[in-house]
Amino acid sequence: MSFCRDCLRDVSDTAKRCAACNSPRLARHPQIGALTIAHVDCDAFYATIEKRDDPSLTDKPVIVGGGKRGVVAAACYVARTYGIRSAMPMFEAKRRCPDAVIIKPNMAKYVQVGREIRKAMVALTPLVEPLSIDEAFLDLTGTERLHGKSAAKVLSQFANQIERDFGITVSIGLSVNKFLAKIASDLDKPRGFAVLSQAEAIPFLATKPVGFIFGVGAVSAAKLAADGFRLVSDLQRADEHDLMRRYGEEGARLWRLARGLDARAVNPERDTKSISAETTFERDIGEFRPLEQYLWDLTERVSTRLKANSLAGTTVTLKLKSADFKIRTRARALGNPTQLASRIFAAGRDLLAHEIGETRYRLIGIGVSNLEDAVGDDFADLIDRRAAEAEHAMDHLRSKFGRNAVVKGLSLDED
């Protein structure tokens, strides 16, 4: 089966272009009409939004990230040709591409776009499992009658809608389960559409290193290699009981995934365990006031994400990394769940005050955990209704006029 990804008309299996609209973007696979599990991933999300909002950046290498000692949050596809990738230290990214345009992250803007895209996903199916601000699993099983077309065509139409309405592109992987769908979404980036069937899984995975399987990090891969399992094909040849004897339940998981078997359902109730933000300084800082200012900026980012996802939490955690790379974490339990920046910051600032002394820090972070839905008239932040209303009013102004439309002084947050 083949169809045009632009106009959705069926085309012959040998066609190179759509006869109706002349588009070369054709989707074809023997099982494309029957598969219903998808992974949707926005392409270079932060960087693409920045290019959308500033057309002069279209052909330039763009990096979204922190200062000299920060890390890359996102890199456009032009920047990636220089070997730049997410989480790379900024100094290395600048060394590889001195002419790159560096943009400080605007999380409020990204969250707003991500929220609108999420709404568009839910319009396709209630079975949407978010993985992050810019990616999710979708299960379109049983929706063909509702939409009058196959899941593959619905997803292609969705991709075109997102590009038209929001000025960004997505890549889609379609398969029989979540594991294979996520793999497929990486095969044709950017603006891609790839299909990976169960029958193709074993030969496709065979040549990959064991670290290709999600959840297998560097330490686990080294242990597996020491035991003779370097490639996925080594796991495919192994006996399931032998892997379980060696590694317990993890052995059974590896045996299944090596064969492309994944029974996990798309779960729209997937819990977010915590929401956090952190930043690395260009120089080590030991003084309270500048650390406090960084903490407020991070707190606002966390609060924005909590509100965007209608979440609130009861535990605030402060993270500090000292100049010698030792990490300190300090936590404070709140009496009631909150999503307000003022309450989160008050707890974080108090924790920070106890860590000021001779130590200098290269990183600070703040997070909120023990999350729950922040909906309904009994939501605890309504206890401080005036503070909540004032903060949400500021959020509304920022969403319309930019983050700097309202700047709140730290002195206003003192108890």
C-alpha cells in the first residue's frame, strides 16, 4: 500500500511521485494500512521554534542553550552537521561551530507550543502518552471508522496540520508496538514518516550494539559485553532462561526487546515523577545573592511547566554542584501541593541559605516532585487565592507579550 503524504491520495507501489499533486513524499509499506502504534517526535523542537519566530535564522546553525559552561538544549539540523548534539557542553559546541547563533532557552514559549500540539494529538485519539514536551506515543487502534481513513493517513494529515498551524515539523514512526515505533521515528528525520513491522524487527536490530536497546546505559553495556553480548544479535541467539538466570527480570526484558517484542500499552495516565530545571554558571559562584537570582529564574521555569501540565507537587528539591563536581541535594516537604513560583522559590531559597559558606558552585537546580493533578475547586493553592490569581495574571501577560513583559523583583517574595 502506498499513498501521498501531502494530499493523502493512494498511489501505485511503483510511483515516484503523486499523480495528483506531483509530491515526491510517498509513504509505502506492505503493512502500512494495518499498523496503529505511533511515536511522534518534533524535529529539533526548541531550535525550530526559534527559527520559526526569526526567519533570518533559517539557513544558520542555531543552538539553544546556556553560557560557556552550560550545555546544548537543542541544535538545529544545520548545527548537527558540525557534530553538535543535545547535552553537549557549550564550549565544545562553540569550538565545533564558532559561527553558530546561540539562543537562551525560552521555556514558557516552548511549553505553550507543546501544549497546543498535545491538544491536536488528543483530537486524534484519547490514547496519548507524553514522553516529554515534544514527543509522545499514540495508539490509534479502532479509530479508522471515526476518521474515515487508516492510522497512517491520519498521522500524515496530523503532521501537515502541525507544520501549517505551528510552523514546525514532526517525524513519525509507525509500528506494532512502542519500542519499534520509537525506533522508526528516528529513521527518516527530519519531517519523516517511517514504518517498521514486527517481521522486520529481528534483522533490523541484529547489527545494532546492545546499547541501542532503551534502558541499557554505558555501565550495563560494558557488563553485557564482558559476558559476550556486544550486539543485539548476541541477545537474539541467547536462551531466554539463561538471560534470566544471569540478569533476572532485566534478562527477560532484553530477550524480548532484542526480538522487537514489547507488550507495554500506550498509557495516557503515565505519571510525571518530577519537573525540574537547572543551569551551569560561566564561573563558580559562592555568594547567596547571585545564586538566589539564578534560583528565581529556574523556579519560574518549573512553575510554568507545572501550570502547563496542570500539575502541583508537595516536595521541593534543591540541587547544587560544587566546583569539584560533587553534587548536593536538599529537599523540603510542603504542607500542601503547589505550582506557584512564589511558594516553590521560598522553599528553595531557604534550603539554599543553609548551603552558603566556603563552597563555590558551578550549577544550581530546583525541582518539584510528588506531583498530582492541579484541578478542581479543592486544589490547595486556592488557599492563597490572591497570590495564585496574581501569578496567573502575570503568566497570561507573558504568554501574550513575552517573558520580559512582567519582571518580579526578588524582594517582593520575602516573607
